[in-house]
Amino acid sequence: MQTTFIRNTDDGRKVEVIGPYVCVDGKPVADAVMEVKDHPNKRAILHTLPNAAFMAGPVVLTAEEASVVRGALLQAKPSPTDPVAINEQLRHAINARNREAGIE
């Protein structure tokens, strides 16, 4: 499995992407990244850490760190070779883009 180092926490633990998971000290804590603006506790997060842009489970990430995490998570996923799977992935991406743009 490929390991990508992200940063050390204030208490010295390593935040890494190991395979398809974001890990703290080698223990998986998340398998996806969420924007703080979409998080249920966004006010508390931004009050505590104003430069927080993304969350991976309990781990707060800046925009640069989240970009590295997203890239590492995408590399861990196998590329689809089945035409039906490719069409499904494309459909999900288009729908997500339309939702963000406010198109229903």
C-alpha cells in the first residue's frame, strides 16, 4: 500500500494517507474529505480554527493539505475499466457539479 505523509499533529502524531484511508498514527480515521462549509459543526470548527477548510474525520485540513489527501485517495482507488462503471462515475460527477451550481 502506498503511504503519503500529510503532516504531524501538534502532539507529534503523523497524519498520513495509507491506501484508501486517512490515518493518524497508522489508525484509519476517514475514507473521504469533507468541506467545512458542509460540516454539521462548521461554526465550532471555524471558531476554533479559522484557517480550516476541510475535515477528514476528526482531522482538520487546510486547502493545500486537503488537495494532497484527495490526490492520494484517488490514486488508491483502482481505475474502472468496465464501460458501465465509467458511465456511472461520470454521471455522479456531473450530478455533483450540477448540485454545487444550484441546478436541480
